Amino acid sequence: MRCYELQGPGGIDALALVDKPVPQPGKAEVLVRLTAASLNYRDLLTVKGGYGSRQKFPLVPLSDGAGVVEVVGDGVAAFAPGDRVIGSFFESWIGGEPSEQRMRAALGGSVDGTLTEYRIFPVHALVKTPAHLTDIEASTLPCAGVTAWSAVIKLGAIRPGQTVLTQGTGGVSIFALQIAKMAGARVIATSSSDAKIERLKALGADVVMNYKSTPDWGKRAREISGQGVDLVVEVGGVGTLNESIRATRIGGTIAFIGVLAGAPASELRLPLMVMQQQRLQGVTVGSVEDLQALANALTTHQVKPVVDRVFEFGEARAAFAHMARGAHFGKVVIAIA
Ligand SMILES: NC(=O)c1ccc[n+]([C@@H]2O[C@H](COP(=O)([O-])OP(=O)(O)OC[C@H]3O[C@@H](n4cnc5c(N)ncnc54)[C@H](OP(=O)(O)O)[C@@H]3O)[C@@H](O)[C@H]2O)c1
């Protein structure tokens, strides 16, 4: 089988296409022929070795993949050859609260990922692909989709009529917009691009703002929403946190997810956060149960992930470079078949 491998933290140019034998599944394992793998911002960090002390080398990159069951090992009853499946981001976090042990095996980080023609998954780490999704679409769920699900539904507990603020038009944020709309919420969405803002409106964003031409977007969001938004899906990190604190209502939540915006321009408004009894809620993807819940919700609402562009397997480096440019809207996917 062909797969991409990184021998060390050499960046995109160090991605090497190698040949390996197809592995055979053991007890309670499933061999999946992967047909699609999607990229996340995290993958731009892992190719440079920036994923922390647990990152392994050599590494097959990417956490997210979908495909078809090829062979099942002994004791596997839940899946049969030919079933379409999606793999979970964390192989050992089936459900319940996160723990060190459950979060140890993160695909494309501490264990090999999905940029490969075949991969063995433990049976408990797979969910069936919703019938209305192609494998390309389904491959976008495990990291960005589940993270947005955790932020908006599981931890954010958003209810109909509440207001959610999303930042930018990357994978997590577009999923968060779609999930918030499914939950009956009002969405204030931002982007640095007026062209992308038109696409946000088409996806159902109720209010849109250009965060470059409206640098006080948090203050504006607070005014527009009345008392402040119920939830901010914080993908910018400390660089956007001050505006997020301004945007959030008393008692509201900031789901802290990403690091896109770099360092803050001024001191953090943490006293304001204290006085407003806001909740800063860290989010780290989610479990297999969360992936299943997201798949169920997308099925019920017949919602499809937004795919920006699909690259061929031989164009993996170009896919990473496209992602790094930040011009995408939604998800970047590599077709493996
Ligand atoms: N904690 C977790 O479990 C978890 C899971 C997934 C991702 N993440 C993190 O979440 C972040 C987003 O990941 P992703 O895969 O969705 O990234 P992505 O697809 O690469 O997102 C890129 C987009 O983010 C927007 N952006 C960049 N800088 C921004 C800023 N200063 N303010 C607002 N928006 C900005 C831009 O949108 P416009 O072009 O529209 O301006 C850009 O196109 C990353 O930091 C990633 O590491 C964390």
C-alpha cells in the first residue's frame, strides 16, 4: 500500500510517499481501505513537529479519514466488508469524560494517521458513514466536525433562540455555524474576506462582520445581540480573546479551541471576564460517541459538510500548501482512491 510518512519535523516538503505491506486486522480490529482524508490546521503544525511531546516520528499524518471496510478481525460483529465508515480522532475515547488514557492515541499525532491507503482501526473507534454523505464529505467529521459539535452542543449546550458567534471560515467555524443553525440558534459570523462573508450568509449566518474592517467586532456583536452572545467559538485564541470577552453576555461561555490569531495586541481583559461570570471552556475534539451524535444530527437535518477543494492522493503537498494559505472556506480533502 502507498502512504505518506514524515521521518522528522521537516515541514510539507518532507512528506514522503512510501510503500508498506497492507496490515492484517487482529481480534476486535478492522482493516479499512481509506478513500478520503481531510486536513486540519493541526496538521500544518504536526508536519513541523509542533504537536507537543507525544508526537511520534516516523508519522503518517492526518487525523481524519473515511473509507470502506476491507477485512474484519475475530470477534467483530458491528461491521462487515463493504460497510462505509469514519474513524474517530481519539482511538481510545469511546465516551464519557476525557482522561489521559482516553486521549493518548490521537491519530496523525501520537499514532499514525489517515494519509494512507489502508489502516487498522479498533472496532470501537469506527462509526458508520451517514448515507447522504460521500466519503469525501464524511472524512471532514472527526476533528473539525466533532470539535464544533463539542463546543456548540455538548459543552456549549446551545438551545433554540440563543446566539453563537463564530470566527473566520475555516473547518471548525463553518461546522459550528451549521451545527448552531441546526440547534435553532442565531449566528453572528465573522471573516476577513467580503467574498467569504457572502458565502456565510448563504449558509444561514444571521449577522456577518468583517473582523479586519470591524476590529471591535466583539463590541458590535454585544450590541447586536442585546445582552451579549451566549457562546463564542474561539478559534483565534488569546489574540481574539479580548473581543470575545466583550462579545459574551454575563454568564455566557467562550469555547476555547484554537490558536489562529497569535499573541494579543493588549493585556487580556480577564477582570472583565471575572466580573461577568463568564465561563472559559477548553475543547479538545471529542469521543466516538460525539462523532456518532454528530453523524446522527447531520443525517436528521440532511446537512452536508462544506468542502472547499479536493486534491488527488499524489497532490498531498499541494493540499497542505493550500490549507496554509488560508484562502479556503470549510474543509480541504485528499481523495485516496
Ligand atoms: N481544541 C481542539 O480540539 C481543536 C480542534 C480542531 C481545531 N483546533 C484549532 O482551531 C483552529 C481552527 O482550526 P481549523 O482546522 O478550523 O483551521 P482552518 O480551517 O485553517 O481555519 C482558517 C481560517 O481561520 C480564520 N482565521 C485566521 N485568523 C483569524 C483571526 N485572527 N480571527 C478570526 N478568524 C481567523 C480565517 O478565516 P477567514 O479567511 O474567513 O478570515 C482562515 O481562513 C486552529 O487553531 C486549530 O489548531 C482545535
